Amino acid sequence: MRKVLMVMFSTLDGRAQFPITPPPATPEEADEEDPMWKPRFDSIDTLLLGRKSYEAWSAFWPKRKDDPTAGAWQKEFSRFADRCRKVVFSKSLKEATWVNSEIVRGSPREVVAALRKTKGRDLALGGGPRLAQSFVADELVDEMLIEVFPSIVEKVKPFFHTIDDPDFPEDRIPIGAPGRHDFRLLEAKPLKDGTLFLHYARSK
């Protein structure tokens, strides 16, 4: 069955942000292999995006493959994103002009169920956080690939939706508690730029 991979960035304080980091000091740092996307270019054929993420990606990535200032990884990702099917969850977007793009109005549960029934490779959920939160809530995420930045940024969109629950005043949350979703660690890899790559699979 086709898996849903959630591929996201996070900060230390759990914000779905991409803090700008200093440029690499050496060519070796610049060429460091990307553990999130690059190993999966051949196993993913569909990108799942919310409206804001789609608008940002479609304005940036198609141009990178022909940009002489772009690095090798950006050009490779640009070609990868072009050939992928882009499924955009939006109730307001009127058109999606990026090649291989389509707008869907249904719920994530309905759309993913239909996609899983078709032949194809894995599906990558690339953002944004509200869409990711709904996927987690509906138990649609099979694996999480997260790059954590060593930054605290505050006052921006949270990676996961959190609320205070008077039924659980203690720090210890029991197994099976409403809203609890458990994953098991497959890989943890510190990168030279100070970020940490984490790969999880959903616990059965």
C-alpha cells in the first residue's frame, strides 16, 4: 500500500518554521547529502500540499532547475517536484498552473483513501502545519521525516496543535489518551549545520 510520509521542518520550541542559517563554510558542507528528500526521490511520486505551501512552492521551485545560481540539490529537487503529481487541498484556490497539479476539495481522509487505492509510489505531505495536523489527527501519517533546527523562535505557527485538557492535569499522559499518537524512531542523524534529522514510523 502507498505510504504517506510527512516531510516537515521544526524548531526546538515546536514551530513549523525554516530559520535562515549562516551559509556553509566549506564546499563539503554545501554538498552534504540531504537525508530527508534525496534518498526518496525515486520512491515518491505525489506531493500533498495546502494552499499556502502550494503557492510558495510553485512560485519558487519550477524556476530553480534552470537557474545558474541554484545549487545541484535545488536543481535536482526542482526536477523532482516538477514530475511529481501535486495534490492541493484548498477550498479557495481557483487554479493550479504548476505542471501536474490538481486542486481537491474533499477531506484528507477521503482524498488519501482514494489515492491509496490507485497504483503508484509513496505520497509526501510537504505542508503546511494545519494540513499536517489534520493528517495526524486522522491517523493518515505512516512515517514522519523531521529536520529540527537548533533555534527558538516563538510566536509563530505551531508544528502541532496543542490545547490544555483538564482531564490530564499531570505530566504523564496514559496510553490510549484522546489525541495521543505514537511513533517509533527509525533514524536520528545530526547534520553538520547543527540541525537534527529524525525519521519515525507510526506505531501499530
